[in-house]
Amino acid sequence: MASVITDHPPQQLAAELAELLRVDWRTVWTGMPEGEDRLAEWCAGFGWKPLWLQSGLWVRTPGGGRLHLASSGGPGRPVTRASCIAWRVRADSTSEDEGVVPLALDRYAAHLAQLTSALGAPGWEGAWDSPDFPEPPAPGRWPDAEERLERQAPYRLAQWRYSNPLAPVIVLDLYCRAAGPGPGGGAIALTFHGPADPDPIGSPGWLL
């Protein structure tokens, strides 16, 4: 049987969304301050509690969720996106792989319906092989077209863009792998994308 690692119900993701929509993202994108005390004070301004540094900063949100603030160099560098994992599953053996995709698609549909009721219909929603798959908010945010078609990732994606250039691009994506060298798995993430780091140090890396 597949092991569910993270499972936040759609209603809980909607509650996290409501909190994130109230955040002053222009201040977040500027970057995290250096120093433990200053960082804790900065997080408190958004209602967050700092947890640990790893390719950016992980924080605890007021709703009890974990949010990853991606940065190419840690404190002092611009934050380029903020992501929370809504659902993650891993097959316990390769014999269970074929059941991963239907399960993942069902959970994705439930989360998408909840976000649609809160945000309205996404400006784009579709699968990895859609010919009009959107360009990422900034280079490197998801695999380029050739890699996406080869990896079938993101498997599905919904995107909300707004006319205000300072507003974050909101994305719900599903990464799902049903075949490969080991057991398959999948994850659904809600991400707020900001401006690209104009001078990145290394790469913030992928959550999956």
C-alpha cells in the first residue's frame, strides 16, 4: 500500500491560502535579514516562526503548516518563491506504482476545486503534454519544454496571474512519477512565485 507522507485536506490548504494572500510579498521578495534575532523578528511580522535554513528558510505558518522560502544564498538574498506541500505519497514497492497516478490526480482535483472557489478559475490549467503549457514565472522555476516532456513533470499545473506586476504568480502543481528505478510517488504543492534573483548564487533547488 502507498505511504502517505503529507496529507493536508483541501480546506486546510484553502486556509493557508487565505493567510498567504494577506502577506506583504514585496517585503518578502526583498529578502530575509541575517542574524538569528533579526530573522525571528522578520518572520514574526508575517506571523511565521523560523524552523531551519535549507536552500532558503523553512517557517511554521499561523495555521500550523510548513512554508519554504526559496533563496539562492540564504539570509541576505532575495526570496524568489514560497511553497507549501499539500500532499505527498510514496509507493512502498514498484508493484504499487500504477495506483499512484489515479490517487494523485484525485487529490489534485480536490485541491484545485478548493483553490478555484477561493481565487476563481485559473488563467491556465492542464497537463505536462499540453501544447500551450505556460512559460515559468522566471527561468528555472520548472523544467524546460524538452525536459518536461521527457519527465512528464510537472504532471499537471494550474496558474493564476494578475495584472499587477508586483503580485505573486500563484501555482498549484502536481509532480507524479509512476515508473522509474524505484517505487513511484507524487506531491502537490502551492507556490507563490516572485521576481527572479537578478544575481543568483547557485540554485535554490527543487522541492521534489
